[in-house]
Amino acid sequence: MTYEVVIGIEVHAQLRTRSKMFCGSGTMFGLTANSQTCPICLGLPGTLPVINQAAVEMAVRTGLALNCTIGSTNRFARKNYFYPDLPKGYQISQYEEPICEHGWIEIATDEGKKKVGIRRAHLEEDAGKNIHETGTDGSRVDFNRAGTPLLEIVTEPDMRSVDEVVAYLKSLRETLIYQEVCDGDMEKGNFRCEPNVSLRPVGQKAYGTKVELKNINSFKFVKDAIEYEIKRQTKVLNEGGKIQQETRLWNIDRGETAVMRSKEEAHDYRYFPDPDLVPLRITKEWVDQVRSTLAELPAERRNRLEKEYGLSEYSAGVLASDKKFLDYFEECIAEAEKLGYSKIEVGRELANCITVDFRGLSRRGDTITPPNPHLFHRDPYQYAIGPLAISIPAKNLVELVDKKMKGEISGPTYKAVLEEMFNTRQTAAEIIEAKGLRQVSDEGEIQRIIDEVLGKNPTQVAQFKEGKQQVLGFLVGQVMKASGGKANPGKVNELLKKKLAS
Ligand SMILES: [Zn+2]
């Protein structure tokens, strides 16, 4: 029997507000346990929640970017369950009247573009974190995360393969980062996904029984977990078994999913409207105001980059996927225009520099300690993985690229200077001056080195004159070496050929 895979996804995106969903406590990541708490997010008796306006606006902005209808009235509900990391014994969420509904997002698949339906997106608060450490006296709870605003984004069961899932998650994450509503940092847990997977015989309309996979925080694990689940369900069905509706956890070490809990229904949570919060009205004026702040959408940006700067699809894709990269790129372009370059002239060169050459530098950031830590991004985690090289001022980078484009420095010198700029924050001119890296194009100077090299290698010169052309490469190499890599290679070739022919 061949089966069709049916996948829907819930994503919990942490909104980038400075304070929590219903109180003024901060939302910084990685602080001392329980240092960002107050009586409200600790659920102490007698406290009352107050809705965070910024969180609501971020939810509306996301809804608009995802082509959703924004609910004019929406209501918060209590989702009741007991767990030590949930101080109130319920989570404030939205149930019957979510803030966003009936949207869609476009994804790129092998068969072309496809729309994935967004069923709803609703606001809720996050729980705290249980900490189980071996070697200490039991478990503890950190409530710093308790009450942090989340937007839960739920799709229709529209995806039919693992590739579509990955395309959806990338597209959604990109959109959230672009609208500046979520950092999308999966390892910090501020973009977590829960796919649900079911199979049905090809041609059958009714959906099969679905299995939910809980809290997965990397694209790779999502892929692995779904692939495993498809195989597991296929095997169960082929052997005549039945799929149980359940929630399963992905075990990274064992590479398999395991049952976490069996079927749960909405009524298990006894949802009811939170009596502490009045229904939230969102006026058309408010929605229009938020709409006016919407950032350019990623797909639009990619197209614009290809057209305006003549970038390749690859470069445009990389730049468009990270707002920090793109803002920096456009800042560099503005600097280059001051030097008289047109966008098309300098676009590709700068894009290559940022999308290719910077990658190496950022990776190196994993191991080196920046000599000037305060000049770099303050977040140590981002330092390790992020496009850190964008800490080089745009003006300085353009100065370097300008020298490369004018042929004042060679390719290898350009790379060496870039790395030095990254490490020391000096300007290209300072580094080139200090290290004597200026490319030698002066014919007299190159001629002098050529004479010296030819004098030292009479055998090779004789071989060349007997017709052994390959020797030329060797001689060019010797001249470059003698110049300390600074001679202009084009000039060296030209002058050397002339000299050997004479
Ligand atoms: Zn609080």
C-alpha cells in the first residue's frame, strides 16, 4: 500500500517584547534563575494580569504578514493543567477567539510555489523551566520564562513531505525575523515546532490518525523526527495495526520517537474565559496603524535584490534571509555610492563579501576571543554563530572592496586584510600600510624581481627556451614568492613572457 503523508505544524514563537505578557518583568535570556519574576508571573494570590500592548501589536503585525484576518474581539482563556513550572495551575491562552485566523504563507517546493494555510495564531504565555541536575538535591524551577509572550501559529494539514515542512518553517521564521516580532533563535527555544503527522492511502479523502511530535528545536531534528515517524507509521499500517492518537517525543540520542502521553482533547484542559481579563477589542484604526509599519516581505526583498543590484539567486536568498545582513549590505551600498559606484557595479562584489567571505570569519568566531569584546555584539551566543563580521563599519568595508576592485590589492591580500579588520577593527589603509601589503604594479619594480629570479634559475630558463611551456608557471610562482605575494600577477605574467621571448 502506498500512503500519502499529511503534516500540519504548530509553532511557538516567542515575541520580542521587553516585558512579559501580563506583567512588567523582563524577558532577557540566560539571566540568574528567578531574577526576572514578580508576584504576577509567580501566580501569587490576589494579583491581576495586565495585557502587554506591544505583544498584541506584534501578533497583529504577524497576522497581517501571514495574510490573516485580525479578530476585532478576542478573548483570553485559561488552559488548566498542573505542572510544577506553571505557577498559577493554568496557562493564559486564547481558545475560541484567537487574534489571527484564516491566513496563508507561500513556500517554495520542487513543483513550484505553494500556499500553506494558517488556521490560526493566538497569544499565550510561556511556562517556567524545571531544572533537573544530577548530583544536586533534587529538581528546581526557574520562573524567568514564566509569562513570556508566545504566539502559537497553527497551520492547516497542508504539507505533504518533509521538504515542504522545512520550506514552511524557513519561510515562517524568516517572516517573523523580518517583522521583528521574534528572534527565531531555535536553540534558545524562541522558535519551537510541533509537527503532527498522519498517513492515508493515496486517493483517500479522510485523514488518518495523527501523531503529534513535541517541542523540536532544530530544522534537522524536525526532519529526522518526521522521517522516522513516517517510517514507523507505514510499518504499523502495513502490518495491519492502528495508529494511536498520541504525543511523542523525539529522542536525539536514539534517533527515534517515543510515546510521551496518549490522546488529549481540548476538554481535558477545561478551557474557560479568563475572568481577570476583559475581552480585547482591536479597532480597524489600530490594525491599519500596525499595517503601516509592516516590513517588506522576504519574497519581495529577494526579487528586488536580484533586480536592483544584479545579485544571483543565491546571494539574494542569503541576504534576504537575515535582516541584519541585508541592512548592513544596503548600508555598504550607500557608502559605495558616495565613492561614485552604481548599485549594479558594486552590488555583486559586496554581496559576495558579505555572504561568502564573512561566513568564514563568523565561523572562526566560534573559537577566537575578540580582542575588543565590547565592540562586538553583546550576546555571547550570537557571537558564536552570528554574522559577526558586520561589526566592521560599512565605510571601512567599502574602502577595502574599493581597493580590490581598483586592483590596488590582490585577492589573497584582500582576504588577509579583511580578516585583520575583523580581528583588530583597524581600517584597510592602516593595515595595508602597517604590513606593507600594497600591491606592486610598478613595472620597474617587477622587472627587477624578474631579473633576479631568472638569474637564480638558469636551468628553467633554458628549458623554457627549448619549448617547455609548463616552466612558465613555476617562474611566475617564484616571482610572486619573491615579491611577498604583492606583485600584480597580471603584470608579472606579461613582463615575464616578454623577457623570456627576448
Ligand atoms: Zn512578572
